[in-house]
Amino acid sequence: MALRGFDSGEATKFPTYASRVSSAWSSVANQPSRWQVKTGAYAASMGVDTTDPFYGTTHFHLLSATDRTVAMRRHFAATPAESYISFVFKLDALVARDVFQLTTAAATPVTSMRIHSDASGNILVYAATTLKKTIVTGWGANTWHQIRIHQKTSDNTLEVILDNGAIEDCSGTAMLPWYFLVLGNPNNNTTATSHLYIDAIQVNDTTGSVNNSWPDSPRIPTAIRPDGDTASTDWARSSGSNDSDMIKEEQPDLDTTYVSSSNIGDASRYTFGNLAEPSNAVIIGVCLTIVAKRADAAKIIPVVSRGGTTVELTAVDVETDYMSPIEVIIEQDPIAVGAWTQTNLNATEFGIKHASP
Ligand SMILES: [Ca+2]
Ligand SMILES: [Ca+2]
Ligand SMILES: [Ca+2]
């Protein structure tokens, strides 16, 4: 595995873009999401929004005002020793403010690196509290730009690429292992109101044979969802006449509609809608997102099936509530044993098998 994950809020569309007041990092009740939010002592807004995304249907939207904490954070996996990250962002106003940072996992997280936009739209790259470089951009408001970051803890590498520019070397200051990827302004570090939009986040590490260096120009399309049942239907639906109808909604409805199993070995597979990307699009990975909870010690085995071949992937843990969606990164097609093609992806059934712990 080299693709650690990608996110743009497409899978569950949670947390919803809304005002919240919480001075501590917290999840939003009944909104399963890997993202936590923080707003300090003021009403402010952040979350998954659908207005004018860079690509697909959703993006992250954070409204920040003078001296206000407005931020979102998530972790993708255990701390990578070396990582390459890409995202796109835009601001509706050129004001001095934080955009992005990587932090440690401590109770009071420490910043490893930070991207700050100044009032002229220039990009300031910090390693911890040290300003490493001010990159003059000429950027204006309301335009999408890509930022790519390369961080390596063992030799304190920090490199940044803006759009398709040169590699900006910001190395030499201690690079702390990061655990949280943070969007927005978690440290009251702005003096004016601005809307920040972030989309198409990709995180690579350097293991494996693919997706182990600079991301290219990632685009995360609208999530494709279950649209039909197959011959494999061991799991029981809570209501209705189709299993897939129970698990296809855009924002998970938790205990309202679902499929369930109390028997180890039960498997169900579903057909999915089709991707409709340009024919020259390269599929760097698929993320199977499952919002699930367990009543006992069960696990789930993700199942991939096409043309009479069914592959069972490594069993994954299930929590006792729905709040942390399971993300299964399927970097290559396990049936063709190689890169995904759009034709193969569109013909593939995905499913779940009830496994013992
Ligand atoms: Ca998007
Ligand atoms: Ca449901
Ligand atoms: Ca399909």
C-alpha cells in the first residue's frame, strides 16, 4: 500500500457545513465522519459543502473571521515516516490566515509543518514555528490552486510545489511525525473574514510500487453508490424490497435503513453505479467506504467480484458505533491484478462478509 487515502467529503458528505461552537476537537453527533471540528468560543462554520466544488459534488468549506478558530482535522493511518500530500484550495478573499498543517498526535498537538496565505496571496511555508520560505505567487482570490507537500522525518525533508511550479526546498528544520491533517485556522491565526475551500486531498506514503511519490493532479469524483442486489444476499435488509436501497443513501441514516448479519460467513454483494470519467483518466485507487457498527466481536471482510471471480480482502475491524467510517483502499484491481480500468471498475461488484474476530 502506498496510497494512504484520499478525501473530499464525497463518501458520507459529513460533517455537514454548519455553525458549531466547540472549543475542543470533537466529532459531530450522528454524522459518521473521519473529520473532527473545532470552533473555539465563537459561532463559525465548517464542514462538507456542495457549492462550486473543484471536482465531483463536494468540498470542504471553512469560514473564518477575526481571531477565530475554525478548523477540521482527520488522520489517514498510522504516522508515515515519509509522505506526499496533494490538495487544492481557494480563498474568497486574500487575507492573512492559515490554510493547512500537519500536527502530532499529542493531547496538545504540535505543528510539524504549516501553510499560511498572506494578504497578498503569497504562500508562507513553516516548519514548526520557523518560517522557511515565502513563495510569491501572484495568486488572486477565488481561483483553485494545487499545493503538494513532501515530508520525511528521518532527514527533515520538507518540499512544496505550487501548481506546476518548481520544487521549493524548505528542508532543514525538525520534521515531526504527523498524525493529523488539519484544514483551516486552528490557532486563531487570522485578522479578517474569509471562506476557505479545500478539495481533492490525496496522501501517499513511499511503500509499495505505485502511488509512492508526488501525486499528479488528483480528482475525486462523486462517490458511486450501490444500485442493485446480486446473487449473493445473505445479509438481511431492515425494510423495503431491495438490499441495496438500505445502504445507498448519500448521508448515512444509521439505524433507519441498513443490512445486518448475525452469522459468521454471511456475504452480500452489490452492483454499483458507473464512473463516467474521460477515457484517458488514470484510476490510482478505489476507496470502499462502509458505515457499520457491531453488536459483538465481528469483523468485516471486504469482497470484490467480477466475471465469476470473487476475491476476499483482509478483514477489517468494526467499531461499536457508526461514527468512524471504514475506509478500504483498494489501490489495484485484485481480480485483474494490476491497475484499475474504468471498464473493469464499472463491471465490479463490491460487498461484505461477516467474519469472526
Ligand atoms: Ca470534490
Ligand atoms: Ca441506510
Ligand atoms: Ca457498475
